[in-house]
Amino acid sequence: MKKHLLALALIAAAGAASAAPLLTAEETHSTGLKNTNGLLNPLTFAKFDPSLGDLTSVHIRLTGYEETGYTATDLGGASNTFVFTNNVTVSLQTLAGTTLTTVMPTVTDTNTVDANGTYSSAGFPARSLTNTVVGSEAVFLDAATLALFVGPGSIDLNTSATSANSVVGTGDITSTILTRYDATASVWYDYEVRQNAVPEPASMALIGLGALGLAAVRRRK
């Protein structure tokens, strides 16, 4: 009886091991520096190879980088202390326009501009204010998204970025702002090995060992 149970346990363990979820390696691409004008900049990734098994989830991580330079000019005729803020929204979308994930790198700067004077950020027009935000991992389980990422071939995903900025001071201020972004996206897949109708050789061997164990038990009885 013990051998009988052992054989069944081995067969069950073999089935569980073959069905365990697996992860592919991350594939990572970057746009390089682009203007934050809302225009689309694509990234291309390999689709999941269905010969590996069944795709169960798609994982995406987006990193957004911004670099900004600006000037601030006082219009009120008095020394003006101000706070400059620039929020860049970086998004990753499907070609159909569905947003998959977004990040928002933000820079701030506090300074004082003389009456009727102009303040320039360090090195302007160089974009010396920078920030990088690594987004949280986005996981997609729905059938529609999974279907987009199943191969053969590759899938294009669009990045874009827009900028929202403000200069708030003790008096009237006008400003000039230059900003760019870089989007870096990583994609990887979670999948399960497909269970074939015909058992694999290793599974057949375990089944054979189980059958031998059962036969031995019967002979002892």
C-alpha cells in the first residue's frame, strides 16, 4: 500500500512540476531623448512564442526621465521669489491607443529674480534640471491584452510625453521652458508549459514505476 501511494505521489508531483508558471527574460528598450510634444515614439518588442506554452500574463515596467531648463522674467518691478514646477507625463500605449502604464517625473526649483530682471536655470538653454521615475510593475491578465502579445513576430508600443509647468511667485512672472523626455520600457511574460495529450517520456517512466509498484504489492498479497 505504501508503494502504491508513493507511485501516485510521484506521478502527481511530475504533473505539478510541468504545469509550474515560468517567466521569460526581460526585454528592455528606450526611446532616447525626445521632445515632450505629445507625438508618438514607438518601441518594438518580441511577442511571446506560443511554442513555449500558454501565455498567462504580460508584465510591463515603464521608466520615465525628464530634463528641463527655463527662464523666469519679473514683470512687476520688484524682486520676485518664485517656485518653478514641471510635470512630465510619460505614457506607454498600444497602437490602438489604449494606455498600458504611465509615470510622471517632476522637477521643482525655487529662486529669486530681480525687479524687471530675468533668471535663467543653470546653463540655460541646457536642460540642467532632471528627474527619473521608475514605475511600478503592471501585470495584464485579460484575454484581449494577452492576444496582442502572442507571436510570431513583434509588437510595437507607442510612447509619448506631455509637459505641464508653472512659475508661481510674489509678483507677475513670464517664463520660457525647454524640456525633453526619455522612456524606457521592459516587457516580460509569464507562461505555463502546455500539457500534451501524450505524456512525455519522463512522465511515462514514472507511470511505469508506479505500475511496477502496484504489481509488487499485488504479488505480496
